[in-house]
Amino acid sequence: MMDYKDIFKRKPYFTEKAEKETLYGEWLTELTEYHRERCTPYGKLLKNLKVPQYQHMREEEIPMLPIGLFKDFDLVSIPEQTVFKTMTSSGTSGQKVSRIYLDTETADYQQRALVAIGGDFWGDARLPLLVIDSPRVLKDRNLFSARGAGILGFSIFSSRICYGLDKDMNLDLEGIELFLNRYQGETILIFGFTYIIWNYFYQALKRLGQSFHLPKGILVHGGGFKKLTDQSVSSEEFKERITEVTGINRIHNYYGMAEQTGSIYMECPFGHLHASIYSDIITRRAKDFKVCSYGEKGIIQVFSPLAFSYPGHSILTEDEGVILGEDDCPCGRKGKYFRVLGRIQQAEIRGCSDTYDG
Amino acid sequence: MMVDVTYLAGVKTPSAEPMIPFAAPVLDFLEALSHELHNRREELIPYPEIKAFGFWIRRTHMDELKSRYADGRIRLGRGVTFHMAASNVPLLFAYSMVIGLLAGNSCAVRISSRSQEQDRKLCEIIEILLVRQEFTFVKKRISIFSCDRENEVVKDWVKECDGLIIWGGDEAIQSVRRLDLRPGGVQVMFPDRYSICILDLESVGKMQEEELNKLAYSFVKDTYAMDQNACSSPRYLIWNQKETLKKAEAIRKKWWRAVEKEAASYNLTSHKATKKYEALCRYAMTMEEIVEIESYKNLVYTVLLSDIPSNPEQYRGSWGLFFEYQGYYGSALKKLAVRQLQTVTHYGIQKKEIIDYVMNHHLYGVHRVVPVGDAMNMDLIWDGQDMIGMLSREISWEE
């Protein structure tokens, strides 16, 4: 059985390469065996891919599950009656979404991981939380997705919550001002999805000619720049512009996904995303899935020992990134640090069926 | 309305004057085009498909096609044919147009607004030729334009044309069928198809290395050249063998290693690699017939099956994912030959044997039997349809 007590005894950014390699080899081998027995389609996959049974594997040998499969298969390793919560990934209407089945234990592990990671960045005290989103995201079952889960997850850090957008995604300037006035001079946490912050908060402030002065604010955002690169907004520009209108200097992007909630990769002041003890990352070459060298662009594979109710401990994503190094980021955090380059570019595919036609 | 239509070659409104098939002005023009493409070979190095097209329309090949129809029957074109080709097959529009012209028609050709670079390049060269005085006549018979599929111009041509040619699979066909069509017009449609390859195990086993590599090269040309997504790219490889042979596994692996080597220059992007691995996992999780999955780097994935699944056309290998079956080819062919089975490529078995099998067993599928390496070759007879016959009218007569 996985020793989660041991995992949570550890601080998120203190484990060095050699030890982490040993631990991840053990944990992930164990999880692979565990899910092989309990999740029938996963077991069948491993059998057909000839993944050896009862044999220790190193992290990089752990079979990877393509992230797209969570959209088409119910991948679950627990009896139906113990499913406590079903997470879905964000997707526009009509698009298929991933469904991740959590029991109370797994959901608890994920939350504890998030608390530990957040705590490392802004301390253990609860803070006033300004959510840049609409409260409707939580109320409307149809909208409840990665966005809702993110908000719920981050509300664990809050002493008090204010939603910055109304039900129609309009900026609630009055409400925000009231909230900020009450906590003037205090550290406050601001959380939202990258493109929502940009489109509904930054753009709205710009339009109204308004700005805030929050030198003690900490802004945390995730979900990717994909929707912003269409407007050609880079990570650097995002930071600059947000600082311009809010006075916030501490801005942390994070990389994470509904398929591995909680064990997110936070960005340090040096602009690097960090793996913690709750997660790890490998980048692979398209040609043969061999592991890339540091500095080499590759397809991102993510690991998390927390995926216990579903076989999501080793996932091949559809993102590309570059691992910059391990244990030696100037911020002092141990573990791998990296940059995400975004979604893999869709290639033009040849073929007789004219589905891509315009 | 004529908005958002870009005319790329020829005239806006081609003249509707039926001609005899393989008329001299058409053959002369194609010959000149073939020469022009040959002369520009340096410039066209980045576009191997254009070079292949230029070779296909060479005079000797056109004359050879003409001789097939020298049967004493009297044929005349229908008028104007309208062509819509899938944009993700390079130059398909050009092959389609040439066939329309050969059948004695004027051609309106719509290419996608997302058409590829080599499509545009060829249009440029065609236009350079058409402005020459000697081709004024042919120019009036050609209109190549680009617009999106919903454009009014497309609807007008679908309604007005005497012959409609749609390449692009089931979906494209269904959307066109909903439009207003000329009651007396003919339609030549190319729906979704899939293809297979049959190799005789013993024959392959006996091959010298050089020969084997050559065959593997031909196989790669049939498959990887079009991302293994063309209707005529084999997805299944049937190893014909009477009984289970001990050496079978060694022969198969030697073959796939040769394929891997020949496909080494294939551009397997991150997108293709992840989607291909995802497809492999999907099959690994759901298919009942899997005996063994092998991978040769990420370039070649093979899925050996104990039996042919029902609905074999739904298993799509792309970018080098092949389903394999070993046993008597006939019993496999019987199950594979659903309506959608188009091309059978073969080595080590006579084509007559395969065709006889199809005939004797009254099979639905199999429209084409060609040697390994010829899967992508265009022909006037495609998908069981004689395009010259369909796009011309035959005048019957009595004394």
C-alpha cells in the first residue's frame, strides 16, 4: 500500500534528485500494479503494451497514459459507490471533456498537496481571496469544471472570498473596491484563470481607465496562455500589464490539469515552473519517446503519486515544454524546473476525407 | 454574389462546348504543361507531388490512356464538369481536372481557401501557359478558383454543371447532396474507403536484402507519403501463409525493420506522435483480437490480430500504425471486403488469383488490385468507376 503519510510528512521542495528518483520509482511502480488490477481497461492496455508485471520500474519506464483517453473512457480504480466527486476538464461546448473520478481520500490528498505548495509561496495563514471569475461558475452544474475546481481548491487559502465578476462576467468594480478597502495594507491573494484575468479583468480596467494599488497583492493564475497567444500576449507582457493596472509585483503562473488536480507546478520569482514532491515531469522526443536532455524541447509527461482512485499517475500530455534543470534554481527550491511552451501545434494532416476543409 | 472568390487560372466562365475525349488541343496543352514542369524541375524540388503530376500527364502516358478507349464507340463530352477535391491531398484537384478535360468537358474547379502551397504553385504555372496565344482555346475551357465551401459560387456550379466530381469522403458528399443538383447531370462521388496489403510470407522470406528494402520502400510510398490517411493507403497487412510457420515471426520483424529504415525520413511531428500513441492505446484497451503489439521506435506500430474484426473499415491506422493478420489470405479478404475496401496491394500472389477470389466469393469490396508501390497511382478508373465513361456521353446508333 502507498504510504501517503510519508509523502505528506515531506515538505514540497526539499527532496533532491537521487532520493526523488528512488521514491518515484517505488511509488509509481506500486501505483502501476495497483491500477493494473483494479482498472480493467488500464490492465488490458498494460498487457497489450507488454509492460512487465511485478517488476521494479524506474520513473521513466512507467507506462504513460495519453491524456485524451480520459475523454473517451471511464478510467477508475474504485467501486462506483465510493466515487465522491467527478472532475471534468474545461472545454468549450460540444467538445469532449475528461472525466476524473475521485474518492474522498484522493480528493483529500490533492487538497493537502495544494495547501503545502501554496503555503511554501505565501505562508500558512489564511488570506483574503479575490477570485477573478463569476460565482455562477460554482452554482451552475454545467459550468462546473476545471474552473470551478480551481476556485474551490484555492478557497482553502481564504479567510474571506470576493468574486470580482458578476454572473454575466462583467467587472464588479464596486464590490472589488469595497473588499479591497476593508483589507487595505494587508496581504491579499488574487486568483483566476489566465485568459479570464486578461479578458474580463485587465481589459475591463483598461476600458474604464481604472487601476488599483495593491503592492501587497499576490496574483496566482493558471490554465494556459493558449487563448492569449491568439491575441499575442506573452507571459512577460501579461505580468507587466497586470502590474501596471494593479500594482501587484508578485505574480505566479501555475501549470496544472484536471487530470492531476492539486499537485500543480508553481512559478517561482525567477519565472520557472517547479515540480514538487507531489509531482514530477519528463519531456520526451516525438521520434522515439526517449527522454529529452535539459534545455531540449519535448512532449511533456507528468507524474503524480496522488492519483489513487484513477490511473492518472503517469500521463502523456498534449503540451510541449523545456526542462531547464533540477535542484539548482536560484530560488532555492529542489526538484525539476521548467518552462511550458504551450499546446503541441496541430500538423496539417493529409488524407482523402475532407474534414479539415475550409 | 462573387465575393471572396479568387480566380487562379483560366477564365471566370468556361465555354460549354462538348468535345471528343482525348481531343488534340487538350493533349497538346497537357504535353506542354508536362514539359514546362520538367523545365522548372529545379524550382519545383520542394514540391515532389508536382513533379509526379507532370510525369503522369506526359504525352506517352496520355496516348496510352487514349488507346484504351479506341474501341470504335462514339463519345462526346457532357459540357462543363465541376470538381471539388479534398484540400489535404496535394494536387488532387489537378488530376480531377485533367480527367474532366480528357473526357471532353470544360472544367470549373474549386480549390479550398486552405489549399496547400503546391496547389497554388501549380495554378500559377498553368496560368502562365494558358496566357500563351496557342492555348487561348484551352484557356476558355478551364476555370480554377478558390473560395470556401459555403460560397454561392459553389452552389451555382453544383446546380449548373453537367457533371459533378466530389472527392472528400462521406461527409463532403452528404453536404453536396443536400444542394440543388441538375436532374440530368451525372455525379461521380468518392466516399470514404480503406485499403489493405497482402504479402506472401514465404516469398518475402526468400527475398535478398536489397530486394526486401526495395519492396519496403514501395510500401512506405503507399503509406507514409500520405500520412497513411489516403483511401488507398493500406491499413492492414495480411501475411499469406498456409500453416503457422516457425520462421514467420522472424520474417515479419525483418520486414518491419526494413519499413522502419525506409521511412526514416518521415516527419513524425509531436502532434502525430502523440495522436498515434493515443490511437494505439485506444486499440490496446478495446480490441479483443490483439495477439501482440510491436513498435519500431515511434515510426512503426504494428498490431497483430488473431482475427479480422467486424467493421474492419473503422480501425484507422495513421502515420504508420498497421494491423496485421497471418493465415490464408482468402479467409481474411472475405472479412475485409466490406463495401469500403478499395485497394488491395500485393506481393507474392498473382493478381489473377486475388481477382478470381473476389469474383468467386461475390465480395462487395475490392475496387482495385495493384502491386505494392502503386497504391497512390491515379487512374481513369477509380473506385470501380470509369470516369471517362461517366463524364462523357456515348452516342448509340443503328444503320
